[in-house]
Amino acid sequence: MASPPVVAPPSSFFGLIGLASVDITPPVGIYARNWGAAPHDVATSIHRPLTLNVLTLRESPESLPLILIEADLGFWKEQTLLEQLLSQVMADHQVPRSRILFSLTHTHAGPRMVDAIEEVEGGEFLQDWTVQTQKSARSAVQSAIDSAVPSLLEWHYGSCQLASNRDLVDPDSEHSRRICGYAPGTAADATLLVGRVSSQEGALRALVVNYACHPTTLAFENQALSPDFVGAMREVIQQVCGEQTIPFFLQGASGELAPRHQYVGDPSVADRHGRQLAYAALSTMEDMEPPGTVLRFQGVVESGAPLAIWKPTRYAPETTLQVQELTVELELKDLPTSAEIQAELDACDDRMLTERLRRKLDVRKKLGEGTTFRMPVHGWQIGSAMLIATMSEAYSLMQIELRRQFPENHVICLNITNGWIGYLAPQSLYDEDIYQVWQSPFARGGLERIIEGACGVLQELTTDD
């Protein structure tokens, strides 16, 4: 007789899981300009608070933790700021750098962290806020580690229609350039991955939402500090699940993905987007079996029809944590030096071009003055789930391909983690006039090399397992 069929268990991890959440909202009046078209420089109000959350994972009290920080921030102006913070957390908890990831939700309605007062309107607030945010991050990590209790983390795929493809062929261009906005009829990856953290008693502790969509609802008309749609997502999840539940947002490979309706000043549009994502995440969670269980076939009940009876039964979750990293050497375009960009910036009096040049200079400083850049690829095994993170803004091809090649493991894919550097677009787009290509410092083929490297990292993790 054949063995009774059973639904495959979810990717899972059981161990000591710590959680913490802090408010990192800057003061009104801070410099918060992220759009070349913005006529203003400072934030005049607060739409929703900015949040920093921490998730820590340990196999036992004696083992080193994995530390995942996510925050409602958009960009790192200076990579040195991140390195300082990571070094502090490493020293605080005696962990190697490979066990710490800092992921940004990528809101475009907040300030950038800087290491000195900037000579701009509202710049006098930046340094103090940056220092306080770093302190808050360290405190939250300590709190998460101190409060860790035995818990179960389980993953489940769902779907959300918030994200659309934003590589639109300009209908008014004679040269068929692509502009950055909703492209009707072009496919977009709607995959939503939800992680549920439950206590040993089955109580919900956190909901982790991994989704690829640029938070660019609020744009050049907006003057409010905001986490964009992520804020309402957090609020709705806590309204349904309780204030004790911490909602995490992990930005996926969203290089070409954004809401259909975006670039507005109306915060209610961002809230609508956030509710859409929250309801999709909650629906995905409700599609999961009770914590620690899978459906197992129990037998047949003869009725008007022979009825197959399935009931939840316990399964043994995974308990292993592993780390694997590599760097992939990417060729750069023929770029101007930092000094050349600075000279161009000093001579520029156009607000839009000034913003572009500021970003270009930030990227060049992070790259160094060479002709290649060694891009880190971070891989974590979290029980039977796999996590891949880079500092780039990769196109969704990355997460689609990783999940295709590793179908037996839920794959968490993160952009803008442990730094921010620029776009990685498919090489087929390098023949197009498109922002994500001309903004990127990387030559053709960079995304494909990163995907190849990430697959190698995941292969090492699954083989070691």
C-alpha cells in the first residue's frame, strides 16, 4: 500500500528569534529632496512615521546570531556610514560582517543619512538625525537579541497586483525612448513572499513581507516625510493582527517595478497602495496551515461521494542557519572621475541636473576610481529558506530566475541591502534609451553575472545542507 500523501511542509526555521522595532522619524524641516523635479528642499510635515525593525536568528543560546535590519530609508549617501554602523554592531555582538544585513525599504520621501552637516536648506538637521538613527539601530539589535525566544518562521508564496512594469515606450518620442512609468500590457512579477513568525504557543509575533515594488507613489509634489505605501501596509497588518505583531517589509528585485499610479503628492494614494499590499499579505498568511503543521491524508469517508479527508499534522521544522558570500567583479562603463563630476556639479545651476549629478557623484565615490567593481552577493540559509541580497537595484529577472532554479526552497530576494549602488538591468535593454541603463554605472551583462553568482551561492548552501 502506498504511503498516505502529505502536503510538502513550508520552508521553515525553528530556533531563537528576536524582534524589535523603533521609530526613526526625522524632524520636520529636514532636507529631504530626492527628486530632480521637486521645487522644494525640506519636509514640511509627517505623513506617517519612519520605522526601523530588527529580526535576529540563532540556533541556540551559544551560537552567533544572524541580524537582519530593515528601515524606512531610501538611500545611503555615503557607504562609510553603513560600514561604521556594521562595525559597531559587529563589535557589540562579536559577529562577523557576513551575519549582518541592513535592508532599506527604499522610500523616496525621506532624507538620506549623511556624516556631516550639508550646506543646504534643512541640512543642519541631517547629521544629528543620522547619529540618532545609528544609535537606534544598535539599541534595537540589542533589544532583539536580549528578547529572543524559541519561535517558528515559516514562508509561503502569494500574489499581489500592486507592482506594474514601468519601462514605458515614450508615445511622444521620435526615437522610441523608454520613460519611467506604467507600461500597460507589459508583464510584471506579482510574486509575494510572506514569512510568519510564531511563538511556541502559536501566537503571531511578526509578519515578514518580501515584495518587489518601488515606493515611488509620493514624488516631486510631496513635501511630507513618509515611508510611502509601506506605512499603511504596516498599520493594516497591526490593526488586523494586533499591535504586538511587527510587520517587516523587505524590498525585492524591483528595478522595473512600481505602482501604476505614482509620482503624486496625495498621501491617500500611498495609503491605498499600502492597504492593497497588506491585504494581499494577510490573505497569503491565511492560506497557510496553523503554525508547525501540514495537511496529511487521513483516509476516506464514504458519503454520496468518496470523501478524501485531510487534517493538519505536525512536521519537524528545520533548525540550521548558514552564511555564504562571494563578490562578483562587474565591468564599469567609461565613467568620469569623482573630480570631473564634482567640477560639473560646482558649475551647474539647474536644480534637476544638480540632483542627477549629486547621485552620480555618490555612486562614483562608492565605486572608487577603477574600471571594475566587486559587487558583494550575500546568501543566508534560514532553515529550508534561502535569502539572497545585493546592494544593487536589480530587475525582477533576478528573483524570477533564482526561484525558478530553486523551486524546493522559498527564496527571499533583496535589493538595496548593505549599501546602494545603482541599477542592474538585463543586457537586452542596453540597446535602449532607458533611465535604468544610463543611470547605471555597470556595463552590459552585469545583471546576468550577478544572477549566476547568486545561483552559485544558493547551490553551495543547498549542497552543504
